[in-house]
Amino acid sequence: MNLTLAIAGLTVKEAVRRRLLLAFVAITVAIVGLSAWGFDRLTHSSSITSGERTLAVPDALILFMFMFSFVVALSASAIASPSISSEIESGVLMTVVTRPVRRSQVLLGKWLGLAALLAGYAGVVCALEFAVVDWVSGFLPPNPAAVTVYLFAEGALLLTLALLLSTRMPVIAAGVIGVAVFGAGWLAGVVGTLGTAFGISALRTVGQAGRLLIPTDGLWHGAIYYLQPSALTSGSLTEAGAGPFYAQAAPSWPYLLWVACWFLIVLTAGLVSFERREM
């Protein structure tokens, strides 16, 4: 356990030293600054009524948080994809695994370190954005903590998948596939939403299957639910219809249990793949 935690600490230090992390911090600051200007214009606009503003501000926040969810997903894929493959190619892992250090300790240590880094990043992103929106417009989501947890879980899911891919694929391939999986999961969710709206069972089935195979969209809709004002989730505001940026209910406990099982399955697959990888 001590070796696993030591590797986790080294993984965090290595990730912090990369300039890639600074790039994501710069992107975050730029988006937060843009949102501050946008929400200020939206809140003080004289061309919309107070009722329209009540709907527009949460909708705009959901759009900005979707952008942040993509940044978190991209960050997770970018920091996890080189974790194993690049160190195998450089020969670094050859010197590590020949010592009394099991490969499972290496992989779990890297996962813990990157997950901790991702949790910190998601927490800072959500705290900054919610503070800016509250300061400018006076709106605060009903449950900011739940939004943060779902956003982190979405990124952690892709981090786990990218780590699995990193045990078998080159850095670029693992990173690209991770981002593509995120896009495919969101697209499947949109298809399922259209199927529900128009009563097309085939499209609805695609959406349901997509949320099971790639749970990112299901977790994103959990974040959406806790971003919406209580009047919207209770049905008091009937102007907002179902869509890819609307959640009628929070994810069910059976679905969350399946997401936990998905994490364990993919992480176990990564451990098995790494154990069988020839160096």
C-alpha cells in the first residue's frame, strides 16, 4: 500500500510538471472570464423579461458546464494516455517493475494520483464558475457539490478507460480514442433523447444502450439535474422541454451501481492487460 501511495505522489508531481496542465488551466481561466462577461450582459439586458432571465441564466450555465465537462474529459484522457505507454517506450518502467514492485501497484498508484489530480481540478473549476455566476447574476445551482461529483465521475470514467488503453496502445491512439468515446457517449444520449421526444423506440434503445456501454452521458445528465433550478425540476416551469441539456430526474441508484461496476470492470481489465504486457 505504501508503494502504491508513493507512486501516486510521483504521478501527481510528474503531471504537474507537464506544460499540458498549464494549458488546461489557461483554458479554464479563459472560459470563466468569458462566462463572467456573458452572464453580466445577460443579467443586465433590458431586452428580456425577468421570467425569460430566470430560464436563460440556468440554461447558459448548463452550456458553460458542458464546455467544462469536455475540458475535464479531455484533461483526463490527455494525462492518462501517456501514463503507461510512454514509460514503456522510454524504458522507465523496465527499471521499476524489475524491483520488488508489482505491476498492479504501479497501475493503481498512477490511477490514484491522476484521479486525485482530476478531483482537484474539477473542484476548482466548479467552485470558480459557480462563484462567478453567483456574483454576477445571483443564481446558484441547487446542489453545487453534486454537480462537482458528477463532473469528476465523468472525467474519472474516461481516465480509467484511457489508462486501460495506455497499457496496449501508443499515446496518441489512446488519447484520441478516449476523446472519441466521450463524443460517442454524448451523441448516443442525444439520439436517445430524440427517440423519447418523437416516440421512436429504436432511437430510444440506442440511447439506453449507449448510457450503459459508455456511462459518460448518464453522469452528465446527473450534473444537469443538479444544475437546474428547483422550479424546473419540479415541473413548475413548463416552457422548458426535454432535450440534451435537460434532465427530468437524477440517475437512479441501480444505474449508479452499474457505473461503479463499470469502473471496477475497466480498472480490472487494465490490471490484467498490464500484467500480461511484454516489456
